[in-house]
Amino acid sequence: MDMYIQVFTTTGKREDAEKIARILLERRLAGCVQVVGPVSSLYWWKGRVEKAEEWLCIIKSREDLYEELEKTIRENHSYEVPEIIVMQIVSGNRSYLEWMNTELKKQ
């Protein structure tokens, strides 16, 4: 059985988020990418608390594509250390997951 995932990354500009989304979709590494924002992020960076306006990408994919998906994000991301967090989808609308699988790169 295929294992599905959601991957999260943030960018400093909407254009950057949409660029990453488009590349992932064109390479069939994502079936859907939602771009949400702006969101307010507070975080530690180099010993200081920082605040930034960011755009959140919620990427739907399959676990076997994760390594290539992460590499693609890194290659196209402007951050020195981009957030790339993955969560397994343990359950979901079977019809949605089947649709997504048809749109992803074949195994």
C-alpha cells in the first residue's frame, strides 16, 4: 500500500512559494500544493529571536518521492536553512488519495 505524506516549507515571498509549488507539480513530485499566507513566524536564528512574514507551502505527495522532493525544494529555496518538515498521512479520503496518486510520478 502506498504511503502518502504532507511536506511543509516556508518562504519569504509569495513568488518563491509559487515557484517551488510549480516546479514540484511539473516534476510530478506533488499532486497538490497549497500556498497559505502571509503567516507570521517567530523563531530562533543565530542566537536571536526573529520575526518574519512568510508563505507556507503544504505539499501533498507520496513517501517514495520524498528524497527527490526535498532535494528539489533545497535547490530552489532562497533560505540558508529551509524548513522542510514531513508528516505521514495515516488516513484520508480514499478517492482523494487515489486521485493524487494518479497525478504523481510513477513508482
